[in-house]
Amino acid sequence: MAEETPERRGFTVLLDSNFLFIPLRFGVDIFEELQRLLGVLVRCVVPSPVVKELRLLRRDAKPSLRREIDFALDLAKRCETAEEHVEPGEKVDDVLIRLARRWRCPVATNDSELRQRLRAEGVSVIYLRQQAYLDMEGVF
């Protein structure tokens, strides 16, 4: 059985939940910035556990954070969703790492711990720099 890979309709980037907060918090259009940074057609993919994580966070959130989460969920709808299961003992970050390694694609996140784990695994990371533009660590 062949290894599952995303359809090649542009360069695939996996988005973490915190990355979806960037436009509202910093006024940066993540979709335009990804296009600028990579210089190719970008296919943004949000794993289903990331969407689930946002929905769970929303349940107990204060109204101000709920507004940000709703915005992030709306942005996620503009992306493709990758149906993935969280295996026993895994967290959402583990799913992102697993998918990035399998698909050989970068992960867009601002989570410093996840960034370190990704780099240790040899996965490229896209992140917000100076609260103004996207940058990348590693080579894809």
C-alpha cells in the first residue's frame, strides 16, 4: 500500500492553531505572506485535531478569546482539512509532526516548544517574525 500523501495542488503547509490567530492579533495576512515567503502556490492544510482543539478551547473561553477563536475557525474553513486521528498518548503537536514528516512539508506555528521539536525532527518551520512578516527555519 502506498504511503498517503496530499494531492499536489501547490506546496503543502500544515497550520497549527496558534498560527490562525496571527491575522487578528497582528494584522498579517497569513495567506499572502505564505505566498510571498515560498514563492509558489500554497496549499494550506489544517489537521482535524487542530480544529477540534480550537473548538474545545472555545467552550471555556472568555468572550474576547472566543471572538479570536471564531476568527481562527473561520480561517481554518478557508484551508483544506486533513482527517487525522490522535493516537493514544499523542497530543495535537505529535499529529503535526507525524504529518509533516510523512508529507515532507513545513509546519506553520508560533509555538516555541513545537518549533524546537520540529527542527529536531528535521522539519521546516514557518513562523511570525517581528510581529510583521513570516519567516522560515530549515529548508524544504
